Amino acid sequence: MKTKLTIAMIGCGRFADFFVPLFKAHPEVAKVYVCDIRGERAEDYSKRHNVEIIESFETALASPEVNAVAIFTERQKHGPMVIEALKAGKHVYSAVPCSISIDEIREIERLVRETRLTYSMGETGYYRAATLFCREKFAKGEFGNFVYAEAQYNHDIRNMEESFKSSGGDRWREYAGIPPMYYPTHSTSMILSSMPGVYATSVRALGYVSTERTDIYGTDGQNLYGNPFGNTAMLLTLSNGGIARVSENRNVGWKAPETYISQFYGTNAGYEFSVAKHYFAHWDSERPGKVKMNDVTERLTPPEVNKLVNTDFARAIQEIADGAGFFDFSPIQDGKRLPESFRGLHNGHNGTHHYIIDDFCKAAATGKLSPTNIWEVARYNIPGLIAHQSALQGGIVMDIPDLGVKPADWDVIDPYDFEYNQK
């Protein structure tokens, strides 16, 4: 008889709140515990979500009942905690990023390869509507050879202060000054996962030395990382010969959309997005030298938002900036593969939460790999860590180490398997 998951959620901050109901509702999960070093936060979760508290991370690792942990702690703690959990024989779901250390990422890869335990990083970028669209068109060969793409994550520190204060207390500024490129995966995953097997080979990066938030960014002890940059942009060369530009901005006058592909071009077609409109262009076979421009917004935007885009554009872009559509599926995210028990449950990050939780639970239950397994995740994460070093050295070109590919005998679950959760 197959053993269901008993999951200990480690960290009861603002973000993890979205995920307790999803773990509880998943058909492969038997029980969910919550844990936080602040007892009052765990008590709050316990009451609101009707779950039990487990005393500590260490208690969870030692428990024979708990066979999985979900890491929702501060980002610099992810790597060490994942390593401890894998060594304790637990399946691991981790919020992003995987780690802020290349050595830790290498160790996670070694442990996963040796133990065959599930590791899945909750990368929302993998399932965002634009990513699904570019992946679909690339797989069909419609883009031709890949040429160039741009993606960015614009998340100003003014929109993040409360989260850092919640976890960092009086020392929140020290943690808030984390280098932007230590958190690159929302951007890199959208481009790289659109082209399976493609990875970054080298990088050159430049950083913006923040003069506005010198209480957070600087080299005089304002933060734990000696990081002067509020924003960083990197230019990547890819293994297929293409080029990608990724920007991570924390000191910028922009709110939403926060994470998006703005351009994705091949030799035969191109995709562009700006605030509320998505376009796909390709060479017109009936008009030599001309392109056919297609508005694909309807597929890539939640229906209620798209209706507003078509009736009151000025109001639509303001509501998008205020978060409209953040919790909703777009038509391209049809949800057919999701368990029935997820229907009507709170979603987030533009319709992606349901997918990333389903991936982890399904992977752990089947023994297969999640699409956001350690080999894929390393390719999303490591370029940013190298980019920060490049920026600190004035933008020198640096090679990006690659951890290779998954074992040949270890299959990845099919993200388009509509039957699994309907059984």
C-alpha cells in the first residue's frame, strides 16, 4: 500500500499562508503539520487552518511519521535546511530560491542523486501564462531557432518591507539587502524552461548602486552580504547560441506585472508583452517579407481582466498594476490536470500555486522527478549567483558552471498528464 505524505511546513510567514490549504487538500497528503520559531505564528496557523503544530524543524526531521518537509523560511536559510532534510531522509518542497550558495546547490544535487528523494522548488515562473505559451510555440517549431529573450522581476523594496519586517524583526534591513541576483529564478525559469535542455554558459552583469536606499544597500554593514546593488541586469549566452537579458530590480518605480517575459524572439517568430497585451508575430507566407501580427491576449490573461482590457483599457492597466489577475487562471492554464479537491481553493502568482504544489505531491507519490527538480533549478539559480560576482567586478564576463542533467533512468512527471489526479 502506497504511503501518503505527512508534511511539516517549516515557516509560518505571510507567504506560506497560501499553501497550507493546498497541501491539506491534495489527495496524496495524509496530514500537515506547521512549525515556526515564533510560537504565536504557528498557533495562528494552527487555529485558522485546523492543523497541528510540530515543535521544531529538528523535531520534524527526527519524526518517523513526517516523511516530507516544506521549507518556507528566509531565503538564505533554504540551502542548509534542504540539505539537513535530505540527509534525514525527507522529501523536500522548497520555496525559491534553491540556495544562495553554489556549493550548497552542488550538495543538494549530490544528495538527491544518491537518495532518490523528491526535491521540488516552487518556481511559479514555470507555469506562468507567457512561459506556457512560449514553451508551446517553441516545441512546435514555430519560433525557429532561438535568438533573444528578455525577462525581469520588478519588486521594489517598498513593496517588500512588511514581509522583511515580519521575518527579520529589528534586523530586517540586514536581510532585505540581499543581492537581487541571489533571487533570479522567477526570470531565468521563464526563458530557460521554454526551451527544454537549454542552459546559460556565460554571463556579464552590471549593478545599480542604490543612492536612494542607503539604509539597506551598501558595503558598510547595512546588510549581511556587503551588497551595494538595488538592481542588477545580466546578459547571458545560452547553450543554443541565443542571448538572454534578465533584470532583477528592487529599487525601481514599478509594481505590476512584477515577473514577466517582455520579449522572446526566434528566427521565424516573436512574442512580446507589455502590461496588458500579448502579441505573437510570425513571417506571413502569403506576403513575402511581411509579418503577421496576432493578438494572443485572450489566451494569456484571466477572463475578467481581459474583458476589462477590451472595454476600458486605462482602467485595466491601473487594476493590473494594483494586482488584478494575480489569483486567477488564464485560459492557457486550463487546470485539467489538477485534483478536483483544488477546485475553488485560493490561488496566487497568476494561477501557478495549484500547479507547483501538485507537482511536488505527485512526484513524491510516484517516485518520479518534479519538473522543477534540482537539475533544472540549478540552471535557473546558478547564473544569478555568478552574475552578482560579475557585477561586483565591474561587469567582467564569467563562465557559468553547469551540474548536468538528471539520471537517465529517472523520469519526470508529465505536467500535461490530465488523468493522474482524476483516478
